[in-house]
Amino acid sequence: MSMSDSIASELNEQRPQAVSTGTDGPVMVIAISRPEARNAVNAAVARGVAAALDELDARQDLRAGVITGAGGTFCAGMDLKGFLAGEDPTEGGRGFGGIVTRPPAKPVIAAVEGYALAGGFEIALACDLIVASETATFGLPEVTRGLVAAAGGLVRLPARIPYHLAMEIALTGDKYPARRLYEAGLISRLVPAGEALAEATELAARIAANAPLALTASKRIVAESGDWPASEAFARQEEISGPVFTSADALEGAAAFAEKRAPVWRGE
């Protein structure tokens, strides 16, 4: 059984709930599981995603995560019915959907099938990589509902794709096919329909095979360095990367290379 089949089986065996999780080795898969509502984010989803990400960051045996949606849809955004009822779709200091304000320290990949709209698109943007099916659709339709894409869409999107395309997406509220955003550089891998989760879990496994301290430091530097003044960039990088070079894992990496064997990472 492949990694994706194993995880899917584990997820399917769990009781129905807003968010389901499964693991295969060092990879955690987090599935938003409200297909009847196109996986729209309500309070339960935010709590579930935040709890899963807390677990991902806390467990030493987990090194990467994948976020996906059940039933062929990634996430259609905020549950407007819940919003009208006064539900809070934020949680635990992690923001909307349990992720957009404070993503996990460890790498996480969005596996997108179907719609990734509004807050659903913003959840994908909070991830480090996006794997999408050729039939996936993205958009920020908040302006068509009298709202603003304030869960990261207006902040993150212009940093990932050309300015005028980001502005078009934000101001029209239109839906955009995955291929256009793949060509714009937003999507890491474009795959046939139904294969996003399998591709994302395989990519996560490749990432997770690397040294955990190095992964966390590398992610942090890439994510934060865009705002660093050029005169401070290397000093700030040193603050984050310095401890990695003196870690036991750095010595293990060198020893494994010299001895022509696979490294055994300890995260120390």
C-alpha cells in the first residue's frame, strides 16, 4: 500500500468530524472534513486545524505536513452561515482556519482539488508549497460579498505572483484555473485530477527525509528574509542558522556522507 493510500485509509476509518488527521512515518496529513459544506471553515475546523498543527510542531517524529480537503474540494472559504450565527473561524493564536496568522514551524504543503476560494485560498497561501490538480480553481471572491480577503490573501499573494495579476484576482473576485497560477509560479506541481494528495504526500516525504533542524531553519529564513534590510540580512540569517551548524545533526550529516550511508537524524 502506498503512503497516500495508507493515509487515506486511516482518515476514512476515523469518525466523521470537522478535521481528520493521519500519519505515515514523519508526514502528517490534515484533512478538512466538511464536504457537505465544501469544507467551509467554521469554529470546529479552525480548532481542529490549530490542534493538528500544534501536534505537528510538538512531535519529534513528525517533520512535515499536508493540508487537504475531503470530498474533492479543498476549501470554499469561511462558513458564511456560521459567520452570521456569530461563530469565530479563528483559533489558538493561529488565526483564520487555525493557520493563516501563525503557520507551523515545520514545512506544510497544500494539496488542492476542486475549489480553493476566499479563506480556502488563503489557507493554501499560508502553506509553504502548493500541489494542485489541473481541475482546481482558485479565487478571492470576498469583494463580491462586501468583505475583504484579510486572512492573508492581500498580503501574501502579491509577494508570490506578479503585482498586476494579484491585483486583478483581489479586485475582480473572479475564479482562476490552477494552470494559470501554475504558470505564474504560485503552484509548485500541477497534477491530473485526483492526484494532488498523492503527489503532495510524496513531496512531503522527500522533505521529511532531511534534517529537522535544518528544515525548520531553512523555512524560517526563506519566509522571513523578504522583510530584512540588506545590511542586516546575513547577521539575521546567522542568528537562525548558526545553531544548526553546531548541532549533532550537522556532524551526523558529515559523518554519513564520509561513510557513504544514510544519515540518522535526531533533531539535536
